[in-house]
Amino acid sequence: MTLFKRQIRRRAAASVVAAGALAIVASIAVRAEQGQGGGGRGGMVPMTASTIARNPAAHMGETVSMMAAVEAQLSKTVFTVDQDRTKTGEEILIIAPTLQTPPQANAYVTIQGEVFKFDPAEVAKKARNYTLDLSPELIAKYQGKPAVLATVVVTQALVDIAKRVLPPMTPAELAFRQNMLTIDGGAKALVAGMDQPNPTQLKDTIAGMKKAYTDVEAFFKGRNTEDAIKWAGDSLKIVTDMEAGLAAGKLEVVKAGTTNVRAICAQCHGAHRERQDDGTFRIKSGG
Ligand code: HEC
């Protein structure tokens, strides 16, 4: 990406915008289509702002990619665009729930998202977890006007300013992640170790998992997350039984535990693991 950026920087300013935006657009198209606005019919359609403004009805529900000039910032997450800087008067409302920084006035940006007829009720339906931050006067002014619920806003500097920036992980989250990696590695090692059981290795693996589950349980106790406390506790009980079984030479207990402990992973992940835009996982916020 850096090399590519350097190459295109040498070209004329206008083509930098065009080529750069296209490249970015291609690389983030998938994200836009999966975006929280979602729900558009079919694939992404390249479109000019004036095409939408001229005949909004024809494009409702379409997921579009359009380059337009920023006209006015109306709130932290809402701005308007026009076809070009000369102001055609055909403005489109852009609602970008995840907007991180305001776009520069008059600058060209590439926007991707779903076209819809502006209505606060529609916004609430399409973008859950987002609170529209427009004044009642502005809501009234734009009611029924063409709008785009944007998941991507790329500037001339090729920065997607609608891309959520993940806060750094806290030490507790990092420790949690490490425990998950221990549990994951342990679960795999147990399966592999069942072919030709090596008591010393099994003992180490189980001890590592036991420590990790103890910490995970404590983490969720600290948050009062009842279902997760139970899943971690159940897992801890399984590996504790495995430990005793191994010590008593009862390999069938270790074998059963190897299966049983894996039956719990997905339940806890379903409730408390959240995939981020960049493909990594985090502990679900508030859970
Ligand atoms: C009590 C809840 C709970 C249980 C049980 C649990 N996990 Fe997790 N796991 C999580 C949460 C929450 C995350 C997301 C946090 C993170 O990735 O840092 C996670 C993340 C992971 C990750 C991703 C780590 C990464 O690189 O981001 C792996 C791999 C994983 N778990 C494997 C397992 C396996 C395998 C099991 C079962 C043998 C298991 N987990 C059981 C809650 C649980």
C-alpha cells in the first residue's frame, strides 16, 4: 500500500484522487457491503451525486459509491455533499454513523453506502446503536430528501474517515486474549495427544488450561457476566476432573474432557466474542 501510495503521489493531483479513491474503494468494497447500514439490494453501483439528486426515487435502496464535494458539516456524523465545488444546488445528505473526523469543506470525498429517503425512523431502523445527532430544524429541513447512509468516507489523502478506530486493548483484555490462546492451543494439543497419550505433556497442557480458565472465570466475575461465569466455571470443572483423572491413570476421563470442554467454546463466543472490522476479535462491549 505504501509503495502504491508513493507511486500515485507522483501523478497529477486530479488523477491521484481518482486512482487512489478507486483503489481504496475496491479494497473496502467488501466492508461497505457488509456494513452496519446494510440491506442494499444487489452489489455496489458507481454513481454521481447529481444522478441521485436528479432522480432519487430510481436509486432508493441501492448501495452506491460516489465521489462528491463536501458542502456543509451539519453535525458530528452528518454532512452534505454536492456534485462539485461549483455548487449545483443538488445536495445529498450523508449520514455516517461511524465518522471519526469531519471531512474538509469543499474537498472531494468518496462515499459508499445505501441511498434512502431521509427519515429519522429509517435511520433508527437501518443503523441500530446509532443516535442521529441532527437538530429538529435540520431534521425537518431534510425530511424526505435523498440521503446516503455511509459506511465508508474516503478523503483525498486516501484515509477512510468513517473507519472505526479501535481503542488499544487494556492490560486485562490482553491477558484475557493470552488465556484464550492458551485454551485454544491446549484444546488442540489434547485432541492431538489422544492418539499416543504422553502423561507429562497432557499434565502440562491441562495445568495451563486450568490456570487460563481460572483467570477467565475471574475476569467475568469482575464484570458480573453470569452466563460467561458459568461457561468458564463449567470448563474449569472439566479440566480439573481431567487433571484428577490423569493422576489416577484414568485416560477415559481425559478423553471425555477433551470433547466436553470444546462443546462450550462456541456458546461463550456466540454471546461474548465480537469480530471487529479488521478481522480480530474483542470481548463484546457491555458483556
Ligand atoms: C467463558 C467464555 C469463553 C469460553 C468458554 C471460551 N472462549 Fe474463547 N474467547 C472468548 C472471548 C470473549 C473472546 C474474544 C476476546 C479476544 O479475542 O481477545 C475469545 C477469543 C478466542 C480466540 C481468539 C483469540 C484472538 O486471537 O483474538 C480463540 C482462538 C478462542 N477464543 C478459542 C477458544 C476455544 C478453543 C475455547 C474452548 C476450548 C474457548 N475459546 C472458550 C470467550 C470464551
